[in-house]
Amino acid sequence: MTRDKEDTGAIRAVRPRGLTREGFDALLACLDPDRDKAGERYEMIRRKLVRLFEWRGCDGSEDLADETINRVARRMEEGLELKSAEPYGYFCGVAHLVFKEVLRRSSREFRALESGEWPPPIYVPEESEEPADRGLECLRHCLARVPGEQRDLLLRYHQGDNNIGNRKALARELDIPLNALRIRVHRVRRKVEACVHDCLSRVPDSSR
Amino acid sequence: MRQNQMDDELLRSYLLGELPEPEADRLEQRLLAEDELFDLMEALEAELLAASSRGELAPAERERVLRRLASSPQGRERLALAKALNTVADVPSKQAPSPILPFRRRAAAPKAVFQWAALAAAGLLMVAGLSWFSRKTPQEGISGPLAVHERPAPASPVAPAPEESPASPTPGAQPPREPQRTPECLAGKDDAATKRPEPVKAVLALSLTTLRGAEDIEEFPLPPGADIAEIQIDLEGLEDSGSFHAAVRSKDKGTIWEKSGLKSRRLDWGTALVLDVPAGLLTPGEYEVAVTAGTETEAMIKEFKVVSVNG
């Protein structure tokens, strides 16, 4: 789904297509009186909704997240008031409705298909499959762009066969709980992931 | 710890689609509201994908992971990243990666302890990496288990306009040296004479965490042609702190540069505070950069050493 850029100040929150300017304004106003902070919260909620739909196994998770946001915003435009500190419950409730609609639609499609092609085949990579060269190139390029200690941390976290043991040792070394280490590493990984995604979208795939 | 294990189990079950619907609903509400829990969920997802690509999961579990987490294009991309990270991390390195020390503070301040401890837990890793942003300069001094060939780029590749609220070089500081430009900076543009020439930048990415065994002060090789020393400071975990005050202090001359009202900037490796310090102020010697977030009174401090580079 195409999204229209909407300048909320320092943060460029992106208004989903199909949502009126008024609805979008009402939504942002509900999230935070400060438009910049509202923009940040909006983008965070959207990102999380996308992931929740992915974890539920939905196709088109971005569209479903936008649909959820559109419905919430429309209700706000109609005068629904939420406690701005805790709007998540409402978003979650609407997301579940959207998800159930997806399930019903899928179920109808499944019955219509009446084939053995459902659920979709699992992607099973070959055991010997190596990461594509350009993926590795992009990863190396992106690792080089994060500060060295973050890079070391990320790579040490992924090193070796005895990962659990290694990670516990690393957490002890840092004197932090394992979950804090996981989160710390993940935040570095997220930066790298965004960079790799960007890199792959720019680098032509010579294998194609 | 028991709570952590419970969360781990809960999150893992959710990821594998094994959580009963009411529990999944409750968990999703928490995931929307709690950033740390959400990050932990993504971290566990990445771990499952990495374990799957290493062949560390039982066949049935691996199939479940692939079906649940790697069937979408985005999921396949994450799986590919996990696999690539495993590959790169396992490349034998000549130099073992340095152990990492927790966030180091100059002095404890009770009022600020909570925030900084939270920041440390939130992954405030600030790292020193050095970059000379001249396209022809070879890259050296790379540490870590991976031979990487690039360094952080300047926040803005084009010459920055004069700073909106000029930083104040402290009295007694040396004036900036006369700008010198590499020929490539001036060549190839028809209107070069009518445009402001681009300043040459040297980039230093800083961290306030320290690698064990690497407690020596970071060196910043500043070439004589540099106009701007761009100091990039990782702000992960500090994005909501509003504005910042930063100061660069010389061991000999005291504060040589400072500026308030600095805002974070999004660089290609993350959110950072970018300090454009006139290179002429940074004569060879020992320095520290002090960053104070928002309304805090205590600064985070990182030392570095400027060394001259011939050529």
C-alpha cells in the first residue's frame, strides 16, 4: 500500500492511503500533544503492528497494519476518545478484528481452492546453501558502518557452535542479564538489518 | 531470572504458534505497550532463525520456525541475514574479538544512575572507529573478528553550512588552520570557482563503552588537510532526550569547543549526535568529549587522542 508522506515536523510520519488528513490529525493528537512525539509513536505502533501480523503468519502485513490504523483513526475522527497514555489496547483490539477477517477470508479461499496447495509450502533452504555473495558483501559493508564495539558484540554473539554457552559467558562478562544482552545485540542487529536491506535494494543481483 | 525464563518460554511459544489464543492476545497487547518486551521478541526470533540455519534445532522445531518465521519475503530476508551473520562470525580471525566492558562512567551520580543504567541496559554502545573521509585514503586499523573495509561516512557528504548557532571556541584555543584541499575536491566541477568548496572531513565514531584490553585512549589520526573533525556519537537509547550539550576539552587547554541545543541525527548506522568541530582546534594531544543529555547534569565522557598524519 502506498503511503503519503506527512510532515509532522522533525518526524515524517507517513499517512496510510485511504486515511483522511483529518483522521490522521485526530490520531496523532490522540497519541501525543506534541506532533513530533506523536509522529514517533505512530511510526512505532505501525512497525509493531506490521510485526504482529507477520508473527501471526499473515501475508501483506504492512497493508493489514495500515488497515488497522485507518480504522482506529476513523473512529477518532468520529469522536472516539482514548487515553493517550494507553492507546495500545484499542489498537490491539482492532488488529484482532482485522486478523479474524483475514482468517475468514483465508478460510473461504481455502474451501474454494480445495487443493493441496494450502497452507503454502514451507521455505526449506538447502543444508549446503551458502548466503548469497551479494548478501555477504552487503553485510560486510554494513558491519563496517556500525561502531566497532557494536560490531564485535554482534559477531561474538553469533560465534561458535555452543551459542547458549557463549552467550551466557558474554552476558557474565558484561555483567548484565542474558535478556539485556539479547536486547542490546538485537538493537545492533536491527541497524545492520536496515542497512543490509537498503544495500540489497541498491545492489543489482548479478545472479538474476 | 525466573521471570526472564517465563518470558522466554512465553515469547518462544508465541513465535512458534503454540500459545493459546487468549494468551497470545494478552501478549500482543503487552508487545504493543512494552518496547523492551517487543525488542526481546525480535531478538528471540532472530535467535531461532540463527539456530535453524546452524542446524541446532530438532527437525520438527526447525520446520515450525521456517513455516512461522521464514515463509514471508521479510522472513526469508531475516533468515538470510541470520545465516550470513553466522558465516561472518565464524570466519577465523587473526585477532580474537576483544571482551567488552560495561559502560564506563567517570563518576557515579545518584540522580543520574537510573537513567544511565537504563541506557546501558538499553544498549548504549558507543564505539570508537576512525575514518578519514578522503576517498583515496586506505582504511587501516580495523579491529574485531571481521576484516571490514569501510568506515563510517560523514553525516553529510556535502559541506555543511555554517552552524546555525555557532559553537564557541573557547578563548585561548588555537584558530582553525588554513584549509587545505585535496585536488579531487576541486577538480571536475565547471562551477567550482563560483561555489563554496567542500570542506574535507575526518570522521570519528565514538562510544562510551570500552573493550577490555582496549582501554588505551582511542587515536584520531587527523590529516593536515582536514577542515572539519566530525565526531559521531551513538545515541541509541537516548533518542528521546531532546537536545544535548556537547563539549570537547583538551587536557592542556580546557574546553576548546562546545555547543548546546544539539539534536540527534539519523545516520546510516543509527541515531547519533554529530559534532562538527573545526579541525584546526584539534592539535595533536589528548582530549575528551563530554555529552549531557536533556536536563541531566552529569555528562558522559569519552577520551580520545588526536595524532597527526603525514600527507
